Amino acid sequence: MILKLEHIYKDYVQGRLVVPALKDINLSVNEGEYVAIMGPSGSGKSTLMNIIGCLDRPTSGRYFLAGQNVLACDEKSMSSIRLNNLGFVFQNFQLLARQSALENVALPLIYAGVKRHERLIRAENALRMVGLGDRMDFNPNQLSGGQKQRVAIARAMVNHPKILLADEPTGALDSRSSRQLMDLFARLNAGGTTIIMITHAPEIAAYARRVVDIFDGKISERI
């Protein structure tokens, strides 16, 4: 088991009002799984993704990632866990506009302390893996939406994370690019990558091997 959430609650305080976002979340993910977490806007799925991604802490509960008790860590240790275990893909790509595809992909390796020569080799290999070996020197404004998202996936995978987290990865793509992206995810998963994907779209969730529904801060498994 690579990830385990136990009795996770998350509350937000608005003035004197306490607003519950997550309510007693229990979720386990095994290494190599492909899981879609599906729910409408306001269901709590982004809050859940932020906790899984070590970007936020729950109000209460326990979280184990790759055998580590995440919530017992300080912020520096949590950043290290995030860097070494998780790769992120977002709806809006979050690429640096003035950097080439190669430079964008190599960026996480700078934080990991990898030397420049090895950074470039690994970034080149990651771009070839997603089919962009001929676009390494292109800036984001020279790429289509689907190509930008593939650059983002290469960046997420360049540090060989244990889990790929994708938050509405097809939200800014047309149907053809969405299908191509889901085909890429399937290949990554077949190669052993654990994928957890947030989506509101049933046709995208259908690509996953396991679907977890979230509504009003509570999750339920599909049988």
C-alpha cells in the first residue's frame, strides 16, 4: 500500500462559522493503481487532492504516504516528501511562459539538487516519453493545449515520483487532446506509475481502473 488516509476531516472557519469540507475520509491506494476521484464542483475533491498532495493539512486524521506518517512531519520534511514522492499535473498547465519546454521539465530537478548535465538528459528523456522530442526548444506560447499538458506531464514524471496526481487534467483541452492525454496516462499506468486523478467528467473517470465518488465531503466506492 502506497497511500492511506484514515478518518480525515477538514474544516474551514469563516468568521464564527465552521464549514466542514471533508468528513471522515478513509482511502487506501495500492502501488500501481489508477484511481479517479469524481465529484461535482464544491464536493471537496480539490481539498482532498491538496491533502493527498501535501499542500494542505487536515483538521484531524492520519495520512501515510510510502510508509511515512506525513502529518507528523514539519513543513520542511513535508516539502521533501512532496518533492520525492509526488508529481503534479494541473488543469491550467502552470508552465513558465519564458522558459522552453526543456527548461520547464528540468525545473523540479533543480530543487532536487540534480546537476545541470543530468537534468537536461532526464528532461530530454521525459519529453521524448510524452512524444515531444521535437518540441524541446519551444516556449509554451508555441505549443497547443494538448502539447502544453504533455510538457506538464513530463515535468511531473521527470523526478520519478511514486504517485502522479492529476487535478482536472483535461479541463482545458478539446475532446481529441483529452483522448490523447488519457491514452498517455494509460501507458504510464501500464508502466507501473500510480495515478490519482481528480475529475468531474464521467467520460474521463471511465479511463481509470477504480472510481471513488465524492459528494458533500464524503466518499463512496463504486462496486
